Amino acid sequence: MSSKLRLGVNIDHVATVRNARGGVAPDPARAAALAQAAGADGITAHLREDRRHISDDDMKKLREHIDIPLNFEMAATDEMLAIALETKPHAVCLVPEKREERTTEGGLDVAGGHNHLKRFVSELGDAGIRVSLFIEASKEQLDAAKSLGAPVVEIHTGAYCDAQTEDDRNRELQRIGKAVAYGSAIGLEIHAGHGLNYDTVKPIAAMPAIAELNIGHFLIGEAIFVGLEAAIGKMRRLMDDARGIETGAK
């Protein structure tokens, strides 16, 4: 039987709804607590330079009020490094970031930014924070991540999820599968995420070398209609089914 696949729930877009009107509701920390109760294995939050959704105070509240691992997504900047070292989350995932983008577009260029990233990986690791790098499914990027000493990579699944034809989706799935197998073979822990939903999750979840999926926007959107517990429960069942695991999720 395959090992259980961890589910990290990204709660950024609870803050997006709050910020659309201002004020304090809905509270991302409350969403994180509900996600934990519903079976999430971790919580992911992306503190962007422009603070378009998650705020500094949100990060503090999340660190204080959840008992499962907090994964702090951030750009490799001195400002974010200082906040991460103060917050001390379980993990930091370094991601590319542009102000003009609506969501993270593509993976981090670890190969091209090796010298810049090295200090961030080293300082975060020295502080006891697990470092992951959000990358494309590329041998070059995997080799660069390994050479930096990052223990974890998160494979960007956006092109697979956004593919408009079955051939394109199968092509992307094969590319991801090869990268997952290669990354695992060189000793990296493999995570995956971006754009995953009920229709796209199972082929990714079925890859035995993947240890964790991070899913956010879809689950928060689905929760508007069915509630967060039901949305997460269905995703958990699909992930477990892909691994051949009986689940207790409702």
C-alpha cells in the first residue's frame, strides 16, 4: 500500500475576500483552524510584497493559533527573510513574485538565481526552518535545487491543470512524472501544487514519490458553496483513492 499523501491548504484567498471590502472578516486564522479540523496536514500562506491578501498580522496569528505545520511562501527578499526568521514557521517555500501578476506565474529560476538564493536557503536552514523551492518540472532546476542544499522542491502543476487538450495535459503529466522521479532519485523531497482541483488531482496524487500537495484557490472557492470541511474532505478522499488508501474523510 502507498504512503499517505499530505495535504497543505493555502488560505490566501480567505484574505482576498476580506480585503475586497476591508475590515477583519473573514479571518484567515479561523479558516486555518477549520482546515486543520477538517484534516489538513499543513497550512500555507503567501505574504506578498504588496500585501494583496495575507498580512503581517495574519502570519503572526497563524503561527500562534495552529498546531499543524505552517508553510510560509515568500519571495527571496531581505524584508521577507527578516519576517520569516522572526515568525519561525515550520517551512518556507521560496517563490517567484511579480507585482503585475494575478497569481504565481511559473517556477523559480533556481539555476539562474543560484548565487542570490544561496544565502536565503542557508540562513533559513540555519534557523531550523525547512526550505522548499517552487520550481518547474525541469532537470536543470532540480539539479540546481540540490546543489543549493534545499531539502524540498514543490513542482509547479499549473501548465498541467490549465492544459486545454487531452494531449497537452498528458504531455504535461509525463513531464511532471519524469521530474518527480528524477528529483526523488537525487534525494529531494517532492511536493506539488498550483491550480489543482477535483478533476486534476488524482493523476498527480498517484505519483508515489510526491509527499505533499498544496492546494488553495480551488478549495476556498468550493468552500463558498459547500463549506470548508466538505471541500477539504472530498479532496482528501480523492487523494487517498489515488494512493489506494481507505479514508475516514466525510
